[in-house]
Amino acid sequence: AQTVTQSQPEMSVQEAETVTLSCTYDTSENNYYLFWYKQPPSRQMILVIRQEAYKQQNATENRFSVNFQKAAKSFSLKISDSQLGDTAMYFCAFIEAGGTSYGKLTFGQGTILTVHP
Amino acid sequence: NAGVMQNPRHLVRRRGQEARLRCSPMKGHSHVYWYRQLPEEGLKFMVYLQKENIIDESGMPKERFSAEFPKEGPSILRIQQVVRGDSAAYFCASSQDRRTEAFFGQGTRLTVV
């Protein structure tokens, strides 16, 4: 079974600075997808960024980028130029490419990120 | 195009009562997933349904919990004889098919008193 581990329960950062959230995972599969989701106080789950395991290039979405280290099974999220609206719980998630469905995600425990003015 | 709609947003039940949580998928989506989020934890997969079929219920508790997704109408997650440990946020997600991204609703927070 796959597991996803986020070892940082809480992080904080000053507005406009950069912060990195860590995620490691365990799987015997070679082809899979990794995601970072944001959950603000409204509880809405918002997809931030996605990475396909077969792609060596790290995914980037505006101020959000990932550092995907397949051999180390590590998938960290870097948020540049942090904004107050980035304050939220962040979840790392995993899906096997050959699994039941892309909707059957395995989530980490989450990291609460607070951006201070 | 409206997103995934869940209702109610908040539900309070006394121990022993039944809880019914509803999920209307996005337009054009026929695949629905239910997740549970206990306090201070990540989301845990419960069940995956397609219209009128349960595809994967590997995350569903064996007793008191059931789910359906009828041909017409929303998907329903039903919890019978609720206990305090059922208090959690329940999320629904939907996708167009099994190989496309799932989108989440805002969740239903169930409180058992």
C-alpha cells in the first residue's frame, strides 16, 4: 500500500518570502502522479500543482513549484513570494497511474502554513 | 459550470440517529468519490461510485456506512446509528471518468452530540 508522509505539522513564513513544504511517499509502482492540494479555512480542496512521475522536469504553476526526486521518493512544494492568501493547510497526495481511478487519492497528514504580514 | 455541490454544509446529529450527506457532481461527471477527514488529519478515501454501481469500497467501515449513486439524483453517503467518532468532515469529489482529475466539493461537517 502507498503511504504519504508530511513531517512538518506547521510552518510559518513572512509575506513575500519563500517557503518549502516537504513530502515523502512510499510505493513500489513506477508510474504514478503526485499532487499538492490547498485547503483554506473555507475547507474547499484546491488543486495547486500536479507532477507525473515519468516526467523529469519539475512542475511549475506561477509562484508554486515542486522539487520531485523520484529516487528519493520526495516531492516538496516551494511557494515563492508568499502572500497572506496562501495561509492554509497543504496536503500532498498520490495516485497510481494504473490504479482503480485517478480520483482515489492517498493523502498525507497535512502541513498548516501561516503567512505573516 | 457549477462545481461539486455538497449539502448540508453542517449537520448535527445525536448519537444513534442517522446522517444523510448529499453530493451533486459537476455537470457531465459520472464518477463520485467520498472521503472522510478526521480532525487534524488528512483525507481518507472511503468509496468510489459510478452511476448505480459501487466500484471500490475498500475504505468504507464495514458497519453502519453505506453509499449510493442512483441513475437520477445526487450521491448519498448514509451513516446509521451515528457515534461520536463519526464526527468529521466528509468530502465528495467527482470526475468525468476514471482517468481524469477529480474535483472536490466544500465538504459536510458532521458533528455527533
